[in-house]
Amino acid sequence: MARYLLRRLGQAAFVLWAAFTLSYAILFVLPGDPVDIKLGGLESNAAPEQIAEVRDRYGIGDPLLVQYGKALRNALAGDFGHSIQTGAEVRTTITDALPETLKLTAFALLLAVVFGAGIALLATYVRGRALRQLLLSVPAVGISVPVFWVGLLLIQVVSFQWRLLPALGNDGFESLVLPAVTLALPVGAMIAQVLAKSMTTALAAPYIGTARAKGAGRVRIHFRHALRNASLPTLTLFGVVAGNLVTEAVVVETVFSRAGLGRVTAFAVDRQDIPVVQGVVVLSALIFVAVSLLLDVLYPLLDPRIARDRAPLRRSAARASAVQGAAA
């Protein structure tokens, strides 16, 4: 177990490094110059000395490898420097915007789990074929609809026509509902698809027949026996979407004009503010690897066979096969 945890920590460190490096490379090759943008672009009246001073201050005039080495060394110490555009410390910029985004993503994740699990469990429990097919078609629609279109539709109908909820801003819980629903729809649809497929497979397993022969009722079989084994692929998907929700919030917070990490990221990408983007990317990757490590601890609690399997490689392969089978 100790070797397995060390291996997982090593993989987590590699993911963080890869996210940092790839985002740095992508931002570097984009056309444009963050200093020119800061000083006004083509219409800037800044003197060459002023431009050179700003470049030296942020190390932009150094060769690429030198810039990358300095940025990586500082990031390892938790220091992402200062925003090129605003001059504020990156760590302060992110921590100030993070609470609003965490509230949005946490509420959206709760709605996604309730929606996705409810659709999957109901679809695999009902006896009517037509109703089952109707319920199973809902997740496909939820995944295919663009997030920004859903947000605009909710604003138009719920806010402007029905006047039930505010369309924009961060004013209280009511302003959180529409963005959370918009963010939760595709995530809940993915959860529903994976869980429904896993439940169908679990209900066809031999141990379900044994449970029926012992007199177990439909509710007990469905929610105690089948759900426990079918939840493993869904938990794996949950770990992926939990990290992605922070990045998905960029679109949702922009549509609903919410002050949060999404708007900070959109502004930083638009202005090529490399330090801020780096901080947001590393934070998203950190959330992803933290949730993944937590799920590794929860797997044996749901399936004792994983705890009895002492081979970490076989354990990882079993989880990957389960996810592939559920998504097929």
C-alpha cells in the first residue's frame, strides 16, 4: 500500500508539472504580447524605455527556457508572481475569486449528482419499456446541448419572461441557482449515462439472481446490491468532472456575469496574463489529483475485493476496464 500511494503521489506530481508546462507553452506561442496589451497595444504612446522596463520587471525579455525555469522554480514554492495586467499578486487574485467559484461548483455538483443518479436509478427501476427509453434518452440530450446556450435560454425564460430569478451578478443564493443548473446539466447527464450502464450490467450479474432466490425485494436488490457495485465507474467519472467543473465555470460565470475564478481566467487568457493563467491551471490540476487520491481511498470501502487485491497494477486495470465498459 505504501508503494502504491507513493506511485500515485508521483503520478499526481507529474500531472501538475505537465499542466503547468503545457499551459506555459500554449500561452507563449499565442500571437500577441502581454506587455503591448498592458500598455495599450498598437495605439500605445509608451516610450521604448518604458516598454523595456516592464519587460525586465516581469522577465519577459529573457529567453524562453530561462523564463520557464524561473516560473517553475517559483511555482514549486507556491509563488506565481504578479499579474502582468493588474500588478496584483496572483495568489491573492485567485484566493479572492475562489470562494464564489467554489460555491457555484459545489452547488452544481450536488445538482448534477441528484439529477444524474435520479435519472439512472429511475430508468433502471421502472418496468415500462417506453418510459425507460425516454429516461435513458435524457442524458444524451443533456450532453449534446452547449452550456452557453442553456445559460442564455435560462436567462431569457426564467429571468426575463417569468421574472423568477436574477439573471446576473453574485447577489445571494437566488443568483446562484441558474448558473448552477447550467453547469450541472452536462455533468449530471454524464453521470446518468455511466451509472445507468453500470446498473444494467450489475442487475444482470449472477449474484442478483442469488439475491432474488433468497427472497430479496426489488428495492433492496436495486439500491443495496446493484448500486454498490455499479457506483465504482461513476465514482471514477466523478473524480474527473469535479476537477473539470472549475474550468467549465469560465463559460458559465462569463454568461451570467458572476465575479469568480472563471471571469478572472477569461480576462487573463484574453490579455495573455501568463502568471494568472498558470495559477488557475495548477489549481484546477491540484483539485483533480486531490479528488482522484481521495477516491482511491474510497474504492476498497465500496468493494472489498479491491482491498484484498494486493497488486496495484491489477487494481488500476480493473477500474479502467470498468469505466471503459460503462462508457461503451
